[in-house]
Amino acid sequence: MEKKLLKKDKLSGIVKKMAADKTLYAPVQDEDNVLFKVLGPGVEPLVAFANTKNAPKKVFFPHSELLVKYTRSPKGMVFAAMPADAKDVVLFGVRPCDARSFALLDMLFDQEKWKDPYYIEKRKKSAVISLACVQPPYASCFCTSVDGSPTSTQGADILLTDLGESYLVEFLTPRGEGLAAYFGEATPADAGAEAKKKEIAEKSAAAIQSKIPGRAIKPILDVSFEHPFWDTIAGKCLACGTCTYMCPTCHCFDISDEIKGDDGVRIRNWDSCMFPLFTKETSGHNPRTSQKQRWRQRLMHKFKYYVDNFDAIACVGCGRCVMSCPVNIDIRKIVTDISKL
């Protein structure tokens, strides 16, 4: 793994040069928000920010995605599967929690037996440049409680760590090394840079004050499906789905057909386990009739079912759901309360 030092004033130019050659997503200022968007001409990529309001998972798992087109003809139905809309893409400035979300989604969409060609094709054509968290975190951040860290390399192809006057650039994968030519002005990193990064990593991890027993609740959830506790957490939930739509790892979707005349399309759209219609069957029966059951599913999925299937918690501790919930439901408190059952 190659490691280099890059003067901080050179980074913006490198990113803009990449953006001229490829589709590049980066954190940008959008009125009062920091959003992850395609970097357009004349727009400055941000490097000093806590995190983007939106998660970058939409690059690989879009809100809406065309899967099939079909037409009715005198000879019958003609179907045409649509190829994945995959382009050479660079994601710059991805925080380590969000980069980890890609690794977690890979476990689901790129299994040995079950593979999602649309997601996989986009991942193959992308490179993720992660920016380590060295500034004070949000009060809602809790990555260290769910197997992450502010300097995690998981899911990233390149990791940049701010050492003060320079960035330590770590090329982690062949995809990352494929971008090495853009960093031509960087110089080889020395032992001093390594030591400084270690010091920063320890300081950044210590700055995460919010703690939850992320792994500890799995044995409790294994035997608590019918526990009265579930009656206590969903009373004020609006079923708005904000928590799932803001989450970097939520991946529920619906597939629908839209028809006009003789032509039709089949589209995959984001969905949410928080919605009453999510589990409603064609017969009209709904196995999850209450918000209590939906909230239990959301919590179980992240902290039990994903652990059962992949030995990984399906939460990266970004805190977006905590900050965005309109009625202040806090997943950290729920997990902590479960640990006391």
C-alpha cells in the first residue's frame, strides 16, 4: 500500500482535474446544507465539514432505477432489460462512516449466490476517496460503537488524513492506485507522517463521546421478539421514513410497472420498512399492521438479522437519523434501553 504526502493547497486542483475527466461527486455547500453532489464547473469541493446531510449511497443505489422496458405488439410482449447506467465515477470527500456503508451494502448486493448487477456494475466503475474525520464530530456521531472509527479505511480506495500542512494519502486498492497519476506532486510519506496519523486517529476516536452497546444487544434481541419493550418505542413515530431515507445502509426497495398505451417500464424505487404499505400483500393482508412492528423490524434488521447473516451491524453511526427525525426518536437511546432488558 503506497503512502504519500500532499500539500493541502494542491488538493482542490487535483479534485477539479478529476472532475474534468470523470463524473465526480463531492461535498458542496448548498445554501445552509452540505450536500453530496456532482461537482460542476466553478464549484469548490469542501474539505472542512462534519458530514453531508445526504448519504452518498444513491450513487450506487439510486432513488429510482429503470430495469426493464416492454412493448405490446401484434406478436405479443417484447421485453428489453436495461443495462446498468454505470459510468466511471469518483466519489471524493466521503467520510469513513459513509465509506463503510458501501462495504456493508456490498455484503448484501454482491453475495456469492445473490448478485445485483445494477449495483455491482456501478461499484466496479467507481473509486472512493475518503476523508478522515479530524475535526470535532457531531454530538450524534457514534461510529466507534458500531465497529467503525473516524479514520477507518473500510470501503475506501484512497484515504486522506489531514496532518496539518499536508494530507497523508493512502492508496488502499487497485482502484485507488489507478488515480495515483493525479497525485503526481505528492511525495513519499515518512515514519513521522505515520506517527502523526496514529496520534490523530487516537484523538479523533476519543472525541466521539456518544457511545452505545452496539454488539452487546445481539444476544438480547435473539430472545426478545415478543418483549413488552417494543410497545414503548413507536408511540410518537410518524411513519415518515426520514430515518431510512437518510440512512447510508438502508436498502429497502419496491419494483413497480408504469404503462402508457402499448409501452411500459419496470422501475426500482426506494422504499421504507417504516411505511404501512411496505409489507401489504396483494391479498390485502399486512403482517405488520402497527408501527411497533415496523420499528422492531428496523432495529432487528440492523442489530440482529444483519449480524446473523454477515457478522456486521447494519449501522455506521453517522447519526443522520438522530438529527433528522422530526419527533426526536433516538436510535442510540433505544439500543441502550435494550441492553438493560
